[in-house]
Amino acid sequence: MQHAVRGTQSALGQSGGGMQGDQQAALDDHTVAIWQVVREKLRAEFGATAYRYWLEPVALIGVEAGVARLGAPTRAMRDWVTQHYLDRIQAFWHAEDANVHFVEINIISGSGNNASTVTADSPVSASVSGNTMSVSAPAPKTVSGSNTNYRTESQPPASGRTAIASMSDDGISAALDPRYTFDNFVIGKPNEFAYAAARRLAEAESVPFNPLFLYGGVGLGKTHLMHAIAWHIRRTQPHRTVIYLSAEKFMYRFIRALRDKNTVDFKDQFRSVDVLMVDDVQFISGKDSTQEEFFHTFNALVDQGRQIIVSADKSPSDLEDIEERLRSRLGSGLVADIHATTYELRLGILESKAERQGVELPQRVMEFLAHKITANVRELEGALNRVIAHSQLVGREISLEMVQDVLHDVLRASERRVSIEEIQKRVAEHFNIKVSDMHSARRARAVARPRQVAMYLSKQLTTHSLPEIGRKFGGRDHTTVMHAVRKIEELHSSDPSLSEDIDLLRRMLEG
């Protein structure tokens, strides 16, 4: 299908990395043009810095039989790009060429025969967003202080990996991320019930509740728990057949079975498993034929006493464009929700991930990230990875200043006008006092000093006048606010500990 075209060498050189010998593939102008469009979209979405460090070195190899092949110069780069960018590369490519359903990344350094390949597991359509793509890749290079080193994360038992790999070969089950185990799941009040339910189901020899329905916002841990269940069952009960896939992939396979007039095999494959796990079931909303087939598959497995686990971004009763009978079925077992993360949980997640990667992060950096990045765990992890990667690549020590510089675009997205109420709340949390103490007449040093800090920050970060600030602090006079501002200014230069507290609070409030 591919034809050699003169002039493609320059395009390859521009795509970074360059390719030599038998790794250089013949390309046509159309493929090269699509790759350039994809590259520009990646640059626009992820920014010039991330693009320059991670995406520019990736080279185009070619397209054949619906698979676009790319090459990375090192294993570490291949693993990082696969983990953080492959789903977007695949989506952008599919949007330009609907015939391409897969993107795979090879290591192009060394012998072509020894090149290692990571392939996106599920076909992507232009309408798909937020799908999790799992790959079994080595842990990225991490740093500790100024020394660069490598650390290998603990992997699920070999028996589990072998079982999942053999299942993935048949094209049904998606790959499982080796990082997503129960041991690596950080438990807090927002997710403790969902974790307990998932653990109970994974350890049970019989079906405790059917189905288990996990729901919550993007990046809160639904996929992590589903992978953890699969890993645990594969390790402790290897005789059981487990299939994990997205609802989008279920739909894709069903449509292909209809097209190939091979629905009998499709039904046999999905109705003969012991555990069926379907992620992001909201994607079949409005897809009547797919819902019909999923409903019958659901009933067949339940009737046989097989386990079903489903996740979505909403509870069964809130799912839109889902047939009432299917909605009723989904809600007939145990429904477990995962709430938005708290500050304590985010801090615990950062500490856990930094420890697993062998990176020593200053406590104030972790506190800053936990305060500022509140959307979801995935965004928090991405910010941490970005900071670590920047430290590795440029040899810069991880500090508050460095984090604010590297994550300027992420932090800017959460910018808002700072209010006095927000300042009072943040300062109270930081110094472990009540917000009501900001308005009280208490003069104890443990209360008076944080109150002065809050007044100082209110003067620095808002446009309110001194009288207006005083009224927000229990109706105090403007001279009281003026005294507090002067006092904190003096201590800021003479008390290193208080100076660090103020700088941290200011960064958290300013973003």
C-alpha cells in the first residue's frame, strides 16, 4: 500500500529522532501530511515545552493496514509518550484518516528486529474522549535530589501478567495497567466505600453482589479499582476468565460482528466469561442496538452466576438516553460512588506516587500541589510527572518556584479572583485554627498571628481598602489592619519560618 516518495527524508528529520537502515519506511505524501497535522495539534494541546521534550523526537515510520507506526529513540521516551500522549495521537490521527484505528510506537534505536512495540489497545473514534489506555511499561526515570537514577516499580505477579497478556492476544480484553493495584490505591473518605466494595468482590469466591456499579467524576479512581479487581482475581483465581474493556470497545466489536455477520461468535465470547468489566458505560447512551446486546449479555451472565462490574460518570438513575430496563439492571446490585478528592487525600496520593517513583519532594511542594490542583487525580498525577520530568531533563532542583514556573499553564487555568473569605479559609487551614477565629476578639498568639497574616494577604492580594478589610475581620478598625500589615512585613524579613508560610499561602492563593 505504501509507495516511496522523494523528499520524505526532510519530513522525517523534522519529526525528530531520524531513522536509519531498515527502520526507515517508505512513506507517501498523504501520510507525511497527516503526521504534520497531528504534530501541530499535539503542540497546540500540550504546549511547546512538553512538545519539545517528549513529542518532537518521535518519528514517523509509516501506515499499513489501519495501523500508524511511530518510533521513539529510547525505551523511556516510548513509555512516557505511550502513557501520556498515545490516546490523543490516536484520536487526532483517526480524525484525519478514518481508516487508521491503531497507533503503535516502536523503539527505533538499535536493531530494527529488536525494536519493542507498544500498541494502543482500543480503536478510537473522533467522538471518544477521556478513554483510559493502559500499557505495561517500565517506570519512568526519576530523580532524587540532584542524582538521576532508575527505579522499577513492583509489578503484579507474573501469573497475572501472563493471564492478561494471553487474553489481550485474542483482541477482546484491554491491557491492564500494572500500576493500578489495590496496594497502590490511596484510600480516603471520598473513596473508602468504593474501595471496600471492590476489595470484597475481588476476594470473594462467589458473587457477593451483581453488578458492582462504580461511578464518579473523571480521574477519581474508577478505572484504577477495576484494574485492581482484575489483577487480584488473576493472581488468586487464575482459572477464572476476566475481560476488561471500555463500553466504546464493546460497541466497536458488536458493530464489527454485525458487519461481518458473525454475531454468534460475539455472543459466545462475551457470555462465556466469569467476570465481565465494562468501563465508561455512559458511552453507549443513545446507541439502541448496542444497549440491546449489552442488556442480553448482562442477563445471560447474571443468570449463570457470573460477575459483572460496570463504571460510569453518573449513577444508574442519572444516566441519560439509557433504556429503562437496562438502567434498572445496572442499579440492581451494589452502587458505589467516588466523591471528589479532599485536600488530605490529594496530599496522600502525591506522597504515595512520589515514594513509588523514588523521588523526594519537598513537603511544601506537595502541599502546594494538593491545594492548587483539585479537579481530579489524573490531572494531579500529570502535574507531578511533569515536574519530575522537567527536573530530570534540565537538572533543576524541585522547589516552589520551579513548580510554579513549570505548571504555569495548569495553574493559570484555575486562576480566579481571590476573596478575603478564601484567604481567611486558607490561612485558618494552614495554621490549624477555626475560620471563626478570624472574626473573634481572641488575642492569643496562636490566633492573633494567623489573623494578622490573613489581613496582610488581604491587603496584598485584593483591591479592598483597609476599612473594608477591617470589616471582614469582625468589624475591626482600619488602624488595626494597618498595624497587622506592618507587623507581618517586619516578620517576613526576620522570621524565616513565617516567611515560608506566607510565601506558600501566597502561591496557593495566587496560582
